[in-house]
Amino acid sequence: MTKIDSSPAGRRWLVTGAGGLLGRELVEQLRSRQLGEIIALDRAALDIRDGAAVDEVLRGLRCGIVVNCAAWTNANAAETAEPEALAVNAHAVRNLAVTCAATDATLVHISTDYVFDGTARTPYAEYDTPRPVNAYGRTKLLGERAVLELLPFRGFVIRTAWVYGGHGRNFVNTMLKLEREHATIEVVNDQVGQPTWSRDLAGRIAEIDYGTAPAGIYHGTNAGRTTWWELAREVFRYAGADPDRVLPIPTSARNDPAARPPFSALGHERWRAAGLEPLRHWRFALAEAMPELAAQVSMAASTAATASPAMRSARGVATRPAT
């Protein structure tokens, strides 16, 4: 558990799942903005599947805002482990919502574009009917419903997609790594969505005025849309590599256990109800993120190059990125 007393603002935040990609970025954003006391809990500090532990911790801390970044995010694994995914993505979220309702706390829950089936041809609005096509999406939708049911006036669901950043494994740093290791790579070109920089998303979560913004669903993705293949080409281009080394393949060539929505771009109209503009275009975000992300991958590669041969051979290489 990490406590950061950084301003006299009087607001106490609790971030669950604080060890993950978005959670770590959010804690950094809250700290840099000096928004009050920030309590960051990773899974080891609080297993949100344990309802009694959640109740004890939340009642003891008396936080005004709880942001849940904890999730089961492996869509393929969820197909054969749906009960386990359900425990994290739905039942655990209900645990948080129950105690937040009892303690008058606001709950901000992070969800996904995968609650939609991908049959749309224009970006999904916040009020469109979800129809998930895989176990991961089904479990995330149940988590959303728990928040909206139990906290109709203090529950915020922020759907996001294709998140990348400087903490943990994600598509962009995987592409940077594979660019250094392979002459060509194959990436799917028939899924359309919105790459989202974790720093932009975390900044938006931090800047919402939860006292005045309408509760409910918001879409926290960078604007615009693209495919995984086009995104990979952009990453190569920013890295100074030939984007033609990225070869397009259909989703069917991957034989993934979990179906993917072919189109999952999200609309952003509700931000204006909260007095905010939608997040910037994904290309601008990627351009700003790339120098930092490329430097991280380069440093990791240099460190790996100095490792023993036995350690290097044990690492292995993925020839096709997880998309």
C-alpha cells in the first residue's frame, strides 16, 4: 500500500489495481496534480474478490473517490476460465459498489469496448445496447451493471480500449520489441478501434469533477479510429523502421479462442455534459508517447543484451503479437 499526502485539498482517493498499466499511471497523475491523499492498493494489498476485506478496508479508509483499475483482461484465457474472470470483473466490482454505496463514496470503474459486438459502422454511443461476443466482454458488462445499479448517482463507468503506455506489456511496446527482433511481423487488419494512451486516460479520470459531472457511462478513448495493422505501421514509422515490414493478416488467421468485435470505436458525446472535451486524436497522443516508450524498450534491450546466454535463451520470442 502506498499513501501520498500531497495537498490540503481534503479529498482522499483510493486506487485499486494500482500495480497495473493504468493504475500506476493514474497514481502518478493524481500525485502530480496534488489532488489530495492518494492510497494505492495492488492485488497483494487488497484482493477485491474478498467482499469482507473490501468492506473492512473501504470503511477504514473512508475515501471519497474509489477508482477501480483492477481487472481480468486476458480475453482468450477468459473463454476457458469464465468463472475466474467473472469473479474479478463482476463479483469483485459489486463488492466495491456495495461498500461505496454504504459509505457515500464515488466509484469510478474502468470498463471496455468489448461490451459491444462490433456490428456498428459508426462509433458506439454511451447509451447503445451492449452485446458482447466473448466471455471477457460478458463479465465486464456485468461489472458495469453492478456499478450503475447500486450507485445511480455516484457511479461512473469509463469504457476504454487498446490502452498502451509505459507500465507493463502492451501492444505498442510489443511492436517496438518485435521490430528489433524480426525482419517482418504479422498483425491483424480487420479490427477497427481506438488506441488510447494511458497518460491521456489517467489525466481525464483525474480531472473529472465528480461533484458536478453526471454519473453514468463515459467513453475514455483517444479520438479517431484505426486498425491494429495501421497502428503497428505507425509505431514502426516513429521508430525509424520501414512500416512495410508489418504484414496484414485477417483475424481468422490467428485462431484466437475469443471472438473480437470487428468494429469497436466509441463515441464521446457525454464528456461535454461533464464540461470536458473528448480526448485528443490517437495520432497526436502516439506521437507524444513514442519517444518515451521507445527509450524504455531500448533500455530493456540493452539490459537483456548484457544478460547471460542462459537467461537470453529462456526468454523466447513471440512471432505474432497478441492483438
